[in-house]
Amino acid sequence: MSKKPKLTEVPGLGPKMEEKLAEAGVKTVAKLSKSKPDKLAAKVEGLNEAGASRMIAAAQELVGPPPTEKPKKKPVKKKTVEEEKPKPKRKPKAKPKKRKKKPEPKVKLVRDTLIDQRLLQIAKKKRKKQPKFRHEQAHRWTRVSDSWRKVRGIDSATREKRKGRIAMVSSGYRKPKSVRGMHPSRFTEVFVERPSDVEGLDPDIHAVRIGSTVGMRKRQEIIRRADALMVRVLNPGAPEAVVEEDLFTDLEGLEVD
């Protein structure tokens, strides 16, 4: 076993200081290493706090780090005869199989079967790439409308399709002929101006568009005829006007308080 270090072995600590420490109750290096600088300086005469901290640090180097305590082992319980027997393995519970939902049958309309879907996709792609055609001078003059007009003039840069000019209408932007001008609802529009024009139309393919110059009375006749034939009207407009005589007859039965 190694000898315990004495106080005189601490660097910077002489015999006079050893006597003063002994009077203060510090007689071993181990006790000196555990003491606090402020308390030690208060007990010993002629020793300031900085000198006490240096002496304590030197004493701690001599003593070395404190021995680490080994963790206590837990007492091992002896297994009984019943516990030593191997337990029977339980079979894992089979997970219930998820039933796959049957996809709902898609109902195809008659007009979808008559239209080539490939041509609709081609028209959709071409419509995305098509620019907005405007009048050549619409961006410059307020009196010029945005509606497209054919570009004229032998020196027109737009007609010559120079770089930086607006897009010009050309046949390259055309859609397939069978789906050209088709309504977004995939009905074929039929322009109508009289009730007789509705006759002979197929309600699964055609849709009616009433002309803008048709009066209210004839418009109502066209709508009634289209409803009878189950033909769709794209611009029915205002509902049927209430006749003034019918309005007064409805008010006759009401009593005024």
C-alpha cells in the first residue's frame, strides 16, 4: 500500500503553515483537498482566498481522483421448477384479410361512345398551347377592341411573323374536325331561331342555343318544345314572365289587415 502524503509534501506549504492548518483542524492532505477556499482563508491567519485555492488544488493532485464506486449487483433469484419448464409458444393471431372494394362500374353516356376520346385529348392539348388572339393595335389604342382582325399591309411585321409580334391566326392551331367547336359538356351546339328547328334533334348528342334576336314569346315556345323532346337548352335566359292578370287574380283571395 502506498503511504499517505503529508502536508509538507504539498508545494508552497511550509512548516509554519502546517502548524496554522493544524490549529484550524486540517491535519491531513485528504482533508485539505476537501475543504473550501473561503472557509479555509477565514480560519487560517495570513492566508487569503487565492492562496487557499492554490493549496487545495495542489492537495487534490496529490490525493488523486476519488475511487469510483462499483454498481451493486442485484441478487439473482433462483427459478422454481415450474418457471424452468419451457412455456408453450402461442400461435400468432391471423390478421383478418381486408376485403377489396369492387370498383363501381362507370356509366358511359351515349355521346361519349359516339365521340372518339383520342380526338378529345388532342384538342385539349392544342387548346392549352393556343395563345389569345388580339387585334394588332389593341395594346396601343383604347379605341381599338381586343377582337381579332385579319392583318393587312405588305409591310406588316405581324403578317410576316417577325419575332416579338403578336400571334396570328393560322390553320396550325386547328382542332380535329369531328370535335371542333364542341361545347365543354360534349354536346354539339345547334343554332335555333324557331320552335320547328328543334324537331329531329337527338337529345344524347345535340344541345340547343337560342339566337340573340329571338323575342321572349318565341323563346318560351322553343324552351317548351325542347323540354318536351328532352333536348338541352344552353341559354334558356329569364324564366317565363308572369302575366299581369294572373297576378291580380292571385291577390283577390288575400285579405288586407
